[in-house]
Amino acid sequence: MTPYFTEEQDRQWRAEQSKKMIGVKVVVKSSDGKVLVVKPTYKPTWQLPGGVVETGESPKAAAKRELQE
């Protein structure tokens, strides 16, 4: 069977495809049942704290970083 693309064409095509992004959200709950929400300056709604996991970062490390930010 003849491949549709050469190896180089396949590599270039894959490099042009969007990459999957992983995001994290953190639920912080007080002893009396209150949940922390934040209001980002770039969105109109309140949300759980969180964000995007950066390249080479674990989801747990991203969650910690996002809470600090």
C-alpha cells in the first residue's frame, strides 16, 4: 500500500495541527461549606480558580501555580 504522504509531508502536517491543551480547575472549600470563586478581568462571569497546564508541567503543579496567581 502506498502512503498518502511522504514522511516529511506527514511531519509537516502534524506540526500544523492544533495541540491539545489541558486545563485545571481547583475547588477550595472552607470548613463552613463556602467555595472560592474568582472573577477574571478578561471574562464576564465568576469561575473556579484554574488555568492552562504549561508544557512540561504536571496538572498538580499547574493547580498550585494557578492558586498562587
